[in-house]
Amino acid sequence: MSLNRDRADTAFTFKGGMLPMTVMELASGDPERIRAQLAGKINQAPAFFQHTPVVLSVEQLDEPHLALERICAVCRAHKLLPVAVRGGTDPVKQSAWALGLGWFPPQESRPRAVETKPVEAAAEAELPVPPPETAVQAGGRIHRGTVRSGQQISASEGDLVVIGAVNPGAEVLAAGSVHVYGSLRGRALAGIHGDREAGIFCHDLHAELLSVAGTYKRLEDIDPKMLGCSVQVQLKEDQLRISALT
């Protein structure tokens, strides 16, 4: 009886976990420069700006008195939700806490020797070679290797072909179609300039977000039967349709 009563009285539990998070690395502390660039990004990928949580990395800045409150206001005006700050001086840390944000220490540089390059290379070697019909259009791009969390790979014209995995927290986007010859666990945005004929093709679907010409689905909206499958994503009658690749 005592054990059951203790459980009934428990309002919460703490659990460890790893959540995908987009890192916004600031190369400038000027809120107006950030505002101007975000406005351009919205035109490229409107589906990304849907109350997306971000960590503001200030590790590249040497500004002890960063206008953090104004930067956060700019982000929120563009539907980005700052949840924490990474790096910076003690005043920056205090400002983050005062604004109700978390703070992370700077990311340590890791020696290349400890990276899992051989494992990734082996995994990529097992991936099928893109067939000739998926050759990149003029202005398109081929990226070989894993797209890591926090990275963004884009093709401003034509298709983007990724020969490797797209990790959680990573983003791939293209004016044309997006082809991922590996596991897609991050965000994929095709037709970022409004091309409704673009599509997304991947060999292992676990995407955080899929978007074609601004119409999007999040992971929780995807049919569980499609997860882990080779699929194609296309825009049909203003709805994203996900079907198996045969």
C-alpha cells in the first residue's frame, strides 16, 4: 500500500535523453544582420520556421556584452525559439540565465583520431551508387558523406544528392528534388523556391521534417508503416504523399 501511495504522489520523474536540436552558430552579434539573413532564409525554407527550438552558439564571437535579448527577439519574430546558449563569456552566461535560457559550455575540439570515419566510410561503401537518371541538374549538387547534426547542405538550383546519412538535427534542402542514399533522420526540404514537381527520395525514412514547396509533414504525422522504408515523397493535391519505392 505504501509503495502504491508513493507512486500516486509522484508528479514527475527525471529521465536522461538525447533530443535532436538545431544549433544556430552566430558569426555576427548584430541583431539587424541576423534579422536580414533570417528573412532570406524564410523565403528559401518556410516550413523550417515553425516554432523550431534552437541553441544559439556564440563560440565564434568575441563580444563580452552581447545583445542577447534583442537577438532572441529577432529569432522569435521569425518563429525560431531559442532554448539555450552555447559558449560565451560569464556576462553572456548570466544574460542567458536572466532570460530564462539554458547555458552550455563551449564545445570542445575533438582530435580527428577519435572520429568514427572508418565506420562511416564502410557504411557509405555499402550504399547503392545513384543511377544515371538521378544525375544532378545544372546548378545541382552532390554531397558525399554524413550530414551531421547542426549542418545544412543546400542546392540553390537543381537537385541535391546526398550519398550518406542525414543525422538528426541536420538539414538538406534543394530548389529541385532531394535524394538521400542513406538514412534520413534530419530535415529534408525540396522545391524551396516553389517547385511543386520536386520530390524527396530516401532509402531509410525517419525524418524529423519533410517539405515540398512549403507543404510539410513532421515525424509524428508520418504513417508509422513508412518509417524505415525506402520511400518517395511528392506533392499531390496540396498534400504530401509518401509511398514506397519499388
